Amino acid sequence: MIPVSPVHRSALTSFLVIVPVIVPVFALAPPPEVRGELRDVIDQRVSAAWEANGISPAPLSSDGEFLRRVYLDLCGIIPTRDEAVAFLDDARPDKREQLIAKLLVDERYAIHQADVWDLMYFTRNPPGFGTEKRGGFQAWLRRQFGENRPYDKWVRDILRAEGNTVEDGPPMFLVQYKSRPADATEAVAQKFLGVQLQCARCHDHPFDDWTQQDFYGVAAFFARLSVVDVGSKNKEKAYAIGEKNSGDILFAGPATEQVPGKKGEAVAPRFLSGQALVEPLKPKDVTDPRNFPNGKMPPAPYYSRKNALADWVTSRENPYFARAAVNRVWAQFMGKGLVQPIDNLSGQNPPSHPELLAELADQFSQHDFDMRWLIGEIVNSKSYQRSPRGEVTEAMPLWYERSRVRPLSAEELFESWIRATDYLAAAGDDKNRERFRVKAVNWEYVRRFFGRPNDGVGNFQGGLHEHLYLNNGQVNALISRRPGGLHHLLANDSRPWEQRVERLFLQIVSRRPTAAETEKFVAYLDREDDADDRLQEAIWTLLTSAEFRFNH
């Protein structure tokens, strides 16, 4: 129980510009009548806000802008040169919809979405207890996206935390909050319900209706949990979540009124709806060991509080669950939430488009929490497909009058650099590819220098460390001169440099060069002196440009 060469580079870089009844504590907007597909409803609601606020939106994005953006957003990697040419030369009026449908079933989609959500659940620096190595959870999360398993079902699995962290995966989320039920309460409320309870940890919330009793009522669901070492699985340490049959949170009152030695009173589990959990009486013959023994799976309790919470959190009647999910997904693809910050769906923090938020949540629930469908409808909307160019310069335009501009994540940069340079093709046979991959780019360096440009609220602080890495780091090591690589291909191409420069741009920035860019690059490359080095510098220039560093 607990109480509460520099000359060459300059020539080119200077040119590029680069299930209880639930009573909500805030008023919910009733979902408006559904009118057509969700993508159309999105555009209707967003356009209505433009008209009401006298806003002129940016035009639709060019094909090149859309192509690179949708590949990065859905699959976390730029398109290949052949994929770029196929899309840009496609004359079908529905080619964007067709491309989205293709990418939503691409194997890279599941990998990338799992990366995004894994970082949301654990951050770049999880708090130990084996969570730094969570291959079991990451593989499990990729399966959820790959199989398009309903969102409510996989969230229920995370909170029920059954099995072990290596062979099953989901228990790892609660493992990170070992012996810290109050921290688990904050995390579950924010990540799954979009509710910030942390202020009520020490006193009643000063702005919302949450009290300390509300906070510790939720914390009571986690009070009986233990992290159990169940041995090694697949040569990796495995953990399980054990749940005892007794144990409570002791509440000693507000922090300012606590007295040393005062134990406080036990707090019964209570949902955020305000309704207390009704537990069956504990059988007289049920006892608990002092600690669950290591090396074997802990037994199930006579009644599971955490399972009751998991069922409540993911209930269709829960007014927070669907709203929090769609707001988070909307922010992922549109740059900011309809409620911002995305984990503060409070009555004191109203949405910018209340009817749209209600519509998204309602339809997501009606479609059985189909994540692939929801993402597909958002990226098929014209609101998502706006150009990033326009009069508004804010990183997160309030009314979505232009598309967001964001830096690529460390994962996106890593994979896109490798694809742009054809580095793995230059590595030779499959046996050598992973060795070449590790040798050329140290992932830990990439993660260190590029892993924290996105803070979740639209700010970007690249800093000197990025500049130094791009100029002095391992990017040049990817520009292999071996057969199969981009450098070797262009150096041995007999076509005029104009065509080779077009290939260079299509492969790296997913568009054809302008006439001015072609002229500048041809003048630089069509010379006999230092030909190989000049080509290396040209490739490096595009790989380290602002155009490559950011999405379109």
C-alpha cells in the first residue's frame, strides 16, 4: 500500500531554397447528421470555418508535394524513383485515391505507424525496467496495424496486459510504471482518454472538475499490480504483470495537509464517470504471497481491477475514448489536434471545430474503431491535401488553411537516406546488406541528433548538433560508389546530364527539377575535373537540403 569539399558544397547549397453508465464532466457537442463520406464531411466543416473567419486557403498541393507527403505520413519513407515517375505521369483523375489505397496495405505502413505509436506510448527515453528493449511490444504493435485490428481491441489488450513482454508484447506498457500507480494513472488518462489528471494528484484541479478523490480512485485500479520476472524468452528478459487479491491506495488528504506518519484511508476504485467499481466479495480461502516468485507466470486474481478498467476505457459509451483517439490521429496527419494540446480534452479547452470532432468520433465508433479507414478518410480529404505554401507562416495554422510543414523523424530520415542513395542495392547480396547498413550509418547517432525535433506541439529546434552532423557526419558514407548505388548509376550513365539530373531529383526529392535547377546542376556536373567528387557533392547537397529535411 502506498501514500499519496567546402567550395563545391557552397556552390550548390547556396542555390537550393529550401461498461458502467458514464456521465461526462463537460458538455459534448451532439454529432451532426452524417452527410456523405467522412472525407467530404471533413472538407465541409473545415471550409465552413474558413468562410466564417474570412480565410482564403492555400490551393491544393502539387502532385510532387502530395506524393512525398503521403509516402512519409503513411509509410515513413520517400517513394522510389520508379514510384515517383509512375505517379507523376499518371493521368487518372483519381490517382491520389488509388495511391492512398495502395499505401494503406503496404508493409511499410504497419512498420511506420507502429513506430509513431510506440514512441507515443514510451517516448524516446522510457523509464527503465527493460523498456528500452521492447521488440515484443513493437512487433505486436506492427501486427495490429498490419492486420487492421480494431483500435479498441488492441488498447484493451494493452491495459489488460496479459502474457509476457517478449512473446506477447502488451504488458510492456504497464511495466514502465512499476510500483508507480499514480504515474500509470496520469499516463492512461492522457494517452487513452485525452484527460490531464496530474494537477489532481496533489490537490483538487484548479481549472477542471477533477478532484484528488477522482485521481486516486483511478490509481486504485493499479494499486495491486506487480512486475514479475518470468525468465528469458528468445534470449531476452521477459516480464509479466501480476495482480494481487488485496492492497489499496491510501489517501491522506491534500499535500498541504499531510502529517508525517499519517497513513490515510483506503480509496476504492472509481471510474472517471464518478461511478465506483462494484467488486465481488473476496472468497475466504483466497490469499496472496508476499511477492510473486520469479521464473513463472503469476496466477490470475479472483477478480481483476485492471481488466475492469480496460473494459471501461474502451467502451463505446465512454465519452472520452473515441474523441481522444480521433483527435490524436487528426493531429498526426494535420499537424495539430482539433483540441490542442491533444491530451487535454477539457471543458476549459474547447475544440476549434467542435462539430467535426464529434463527427470524427461518432463515425470512428460506428466503423468499429477501424484505424485504417479513419486514416484513409483524413488523407483523402482536400483539407489534408492543401499546399504548404500560403500567406500564413505559423507552424500549425489555426484553421488548417494550408498543410503543415514538419521535420522528418529520425526513423524517416534514416530509411529515406538509405532509399534515396540505393545504398542497400550497392551492398550486394542479402547476406551483406544488414552489415553494410550498420556499418554506414550508426542508428544511435541518428536517433541522438534527429530523435527529438518534434515536441508534439509543432515546435522545431534543429540546433547546431544537426548542422554538424549533416556536414561532418555519416551522410556521405551512404553515397556508395559501388555498383548498384545511385552514384555509380549516374556516373556510368551515358545519357546527357540533363536527364541524369532529372533522375537525381526524382530519386532524392521525388520531383522533377525546374529549368533553373537543371541548368545549375548541369553546369556544375558536366566537367571533367573531379567528376566523381562533384557528383558526390551534388547528391550530398540534396540529401542534406532543407527540402529533404522537411516534408512537403
